[in-house]
Amino acid sequence: MKNNKKLRVRVWRGKHCSSPTVKCYWCPKVLKFTETTLDHVHEKCFGGRNNYENLVLACKPCNDTRSNLIMIIVNVWKNKVNYAD
């Protein structure tokens, strides 16, 4: 999903009122609006939707880390790779 500025504004205003800063949804880092990224709580690859209720503001490191972990899980599931060996 593109990091849509209008949607970020809507999530910011709706969930954080008019505060000049917000905490990352996943960690305690305090962010300015320009530092936020949109993240899905329930990932799209697992049936999550691009709706307001499923979107949160997160810092880029948390968003990237979650994306990488989700892709590993999806690839393991698709390929049925057994990493226990």
C-alpha cells in the first residue's frame, strides 16, 4: 500500500485528535506526523483490509520489521519449508 498522506491525516486526526505528536502503535517512540507510516494491524496477506479500523500509525523501523517478519511467515507457509532440520 502506498503511504497515502490523506489517509495518514485521517488516521492521525481520528485516533489522536489534534496532538502534535503520537506514539508508534508498536513501540514507545514518539513521532511527528512526517515520521509516521501507515501499518495494518491485521495484515492484508492474512485477510486484513485497507479500512480505517485496521490502520495504525507506526514508525518506519517497526513497520519494516513487521513487514519482513510477515513475508518470512508467508514464504514458509507457501513453501512449507521446515526450518527445524
